[in-house]
Amino acid sequence: PETPPFSKSKILYGFDRAKQAIRKSDFSIVVEGQMDLVMSHQAGFPNTVAVSGTALTSAHLSLLSRLSKNILLAFDSDKAGMLSTARSSLVALSMGFDVKVAGMTKGKDPADMVREGKDEWRGAVRNAVHVIEFFLDAIERQGYDERKFKLQVQNVIFPFLARIDNRVDRAHFVQMVS
């Protein structure tokens, strides 16, 4: 539970153990739960931290930014996980992070993937894509007609584009979206 010495919106589970690995690998992996973190560490990713029952906050991101501005989000593939990925990405992009998202197998979280074989989790991390590519692919898979597709891109992708400060990055993704 939330207590004065333990604030979920300020503390990242496993941060103390992941600090050196985040610095060394120049990116952090953020997962949703403690078991996801433990299993990810066991699969060879000691640069993993976990949020504890809350969304990724600017306080969490401030901690991570001291070590690296590269972040990989690996939240559950359910609807709540997708919403959390979107919200977290918006905050991270506005703080200058380069945000990638791991493509999770439908209905699985990182712990499940590691349990079934470390290679599946390693592949998800290795094949992570920028958040804009991730959500653009998700919209494309919905099979919308052209008009509905464009509306979805406007509603979902444009807020991400607006938060990218780097002009070169923004131009790259604007060209991709167009």
C-alpha cells in the first residue's frame, strides 16, 4: 500500500539493482509488475525496472533520465497495457526520451514469455520499435477503411508527434506517417 516512505509514483521496483546495467546498456526496460522484473533479470536483462501498480510517472522518468534517455516499454498486451503504454510514452517523449515498445505476444506478459522460453522475450526486446511505429502498425492491423484509418492516425499518432522536440526525429516520423 501507499505509505509516506513508499510512494508508488516515485519508486521503481528494482531500480537499485538495475542502475549500473542501465548505464552500461544505455537503455532501460520498464515492465508492469515485480514478477515481470524478476523473470526479465533471469533472462539476462538486468536493466529492467518495474512500476508498482501505477502508471509510469514523470518522477520515475526523472530517475531513469539520469542514467539514459532511451527507454523500452514492455507492458502487458491487453487493453489496459496498451493504454498505459500510450500514456507513459506521451510523458516520456515530452521529457526528451527515445521511446521504444516491445511487441508482446497477445495475452502474455514478460514473465509468461520468459517462462515459455527466454528466446521469445529476447526477441521481443531485440525487435522493439519506436512508439510511433508500434501504434501505426496496431492501427493498420485493425483493417480500417482509408477514411477511418486517417482519423485513427490523427487521434492516436499525432499526439506522439507533437511531443517530439527533436526536429530531425519529428520530420522522420511525419514522413513515415504521411
